[in-house]
Amino acid sequence: MPQTILITGGCGFFGTWIIRRLLDDGDRPVVMDLTSNTKRWSILLAPEEIARVPFHAVAIDDTAAMLAEVERIKPDAIIHLAGLQVPTCRDNPLAGAKVNVLGTLNVFEAAKARKAATGSSPRIVYASSAAVFGPDAEYGEQQVGDHSIPRPTTHYGAFKLCTEHAAKAYWTANQVASVGLRPLTVYGPGRDTGMTSFPTRAIAAAIHGKPFDIPFTGPTAYIHMREVADMFLACARKPMTDGLVYTVGGDVLDTAGFIRALAAQLPGAEKLITASGGNLPIAANLDDAALRKAYPGLLRIPLAQGIAETITVFRKMHAAGKLEI
């Protein structure tokens, strides 16, 4: 039976790919975001598909509006993606906390209200982040996974860690179940903002034949958004108990290695794409064995395949004059 899946922040990069999958699978995506901006949707969705997706303009930090809309929509599950990225949280921590912390609490409050009214709450899957972890030096050579000690060094990571603890508290106090996912460098068409957007933008620059600098040099865990969308939907569709959180892995290599991988498919890219700066302040050697054990059959897209898929989409966009860097 088709399910109604509410996606907060659904006009963003993650939301676009999740909507694509939901439509392909015959489910009903419903989007809640601050403004209706379908620019990213148009990368993956036809105009008639965009017209089929209900949109609700709601500020995620508006508690009354959130509760009212969730009661009106009555979703089977909520995929909570709304949030501000690392640079914005750094420059304006108060705004970051309102959206990333208070906004997440509002999602749980809305689910709690549904449980009080009906006896069951919508399943919640929310975007946490590997930014809850500190830099690689904090962990030595060991892999970093679900039971590693979080040591965030950014406001963004601290806010994400706060919401993980809050999610656990909602289970303990109210039996509102959830799953949080902690990806790091997610790439693919539509990724255009945030600290880890630069590799995707570098692919676009190489197709344009323009120089582009990625402002970090150390290792990170690369994972294609199609793979991440599969994770979110697998979690959203499975009955859940507890307030769980899973680390998301990926292909680990430094920026020079990413540039070589890109140049293997776009010869000459190594002359256009450069890297500068230091390492990202987030551990790269991430272990997602627990996630893959809990949800067997999840997609696994190697970096070379993910880059190839991104190039294919970007070339079509470039030919249509729609590819931005």
C-alpha cells in the first residue's frame, strides 16, 4: 500500500533524491519547506512530476504551525532534512540552533502529538551528520562508528549531537521512535551548498572547462546521494523501536585522490581542479557495518560509478545551459 512520507526541507539536495525514489516506488511524498523552490527538483523530476508533489510552506522552528501541518497531513513517516549547513551555523549560531535544534524538537513534538491522538506516531528518520565526530587525530587508526565517542568541533556538529540525544529522550519518555543517519561527504547532482559540496561542484567546473579549487585536502568519506536516499527510505519503511543512530560510511580518500578519480573519467580535469587548505575537522574512516546489518540489501555505489552517474546528468544539464558551479 502506498505510504505518505512527509519530507521537511524537501526542496533541498537530499529531498530531491528522496522524492525521486518515492515517486518511482509509488509512494506519496509531501514536502514541507520554508519556500517553494523547485530548482533542484527539475534536475531529476519532470514538470508533471513536480506538479504532483504537495508543498506546505512552514518554518520548521514554528512549533504551532508544525504541529498543525503534521496533524493535517497525517504522514506514515517523517523524513526530517530541514537544517542549516556548517558555514551558516558557524556565522550565526543562534539561527543555526533555532533551525537545527528547535526545528528537530518540533518534528518530535508533532509526532508525539500524533501518538497521543491516535496511539501511534509516524516513523521518524532524521539527518544527523558525521560532524558529531572530531578530526581523525582524535581516533587514531581505528574506524569510527556508532559507539565511538562524539567530539564535534563545529556548531553544526554540536547541534546534530544535541538532536541525537533529544531523539533518544523522546523514545525514553514518550516512545516516539526514530533513526538518525550520519553521512559525511555526500555528492551528486543537486549538491550546491555546504562545506562538503565542493567535490560535486568540481565535477561541474571540469565539465565547463573552468578552474576550481576544493578548499580541503585531507581524507573524507564520499558517498553518492542515490545511496543515501536508499538508506533513508529503508529506515523510513521499516517498523522501528528506540531512538537509534547509525554512522554512514563511504569511499575514503583525500582530495588529490578524488581529483585523480575524476580525471580518470574527464581527462584534463587534473589541470583544472586544485585543492588547498587542511583537513576537514571530521573523522573520515567511518564504519557503517551496523547500519548495513540492520538494513540488509542497501545500495553500494563505488566512487567511480557515482562520479560517472554525476557526469552523465551534468553533461545533459550543460547541453541545456542549466549547469551551474
